[in-house]
Amino acid sequence: MASAQAPRHRNLQFTEIALRESLADAMIAGMRGGSVDLAIGDMGEATAGALREMRVESLFTDELTIAVAPSHRFAERTRIGVADLCDEPFIIFRPGSALTNSLYAQTRAAGCRLRCHRLLRWAHMG
């Protein structure tokens, strides 16, 4: 099988790509500066103004979900609204992260303020 496919690949050139995980504002700065060609992520309301000069397409809408321990006061609820979260202490990513920006925007729209208990400097997921 390999020998049958080899002739097709002889004339192909290799392309090098680099994958980065970063905050939305850093990706936008990279696109403006030319070091980033494509960014995929939740750019959110906080970056809307910065994206005006760029081509932006929405791929899908991500549903934000919540999970709580069985002993948590929300454990028996069938529905939790954004305003309910305002009384909860949050550990959030640093400003500029898509999740943090989204949480602030959603709680502001619900007429309350997110209570930040701690701020993460760095988190590795995976």
C-alpha cells in the first residue's frame, strides 16, 4: 500500500504549523501583528470592537453548563439562572479569557456582579 501511494506524495511540500493556546486578546494582537493567521475560540463581547477589521464567522454557540457537588445548595435544583450565580464565590481565569469575559457579561446582563474569590494565573487542562 505504501509503494502505491508514494508517487502521489513525491511532489508535495511540507508545511509547518504551530498551535498555540492563548487568551483572545493575545490572539487578536497576533493577527494584527502578523504572527497569527487564524484564531479559533470564544472571542465574546469583550473583543467585539477589536475584531471589527477582521473577518469573523461564528462556527457554533457553546452552551455554558454548571456542575455542583451533591452537597451544594444547587444540587437539588432543576434550573439555575445566571443571577443565582452572583452569590457564589468564583475562581476565575485572568481577565481576557473567554470564559471570564463571558461570565462577567452574563452576570452584568442579569443585573448582578460576579463575585471573584480567587484569580488563576495559569491552568493546564488536558
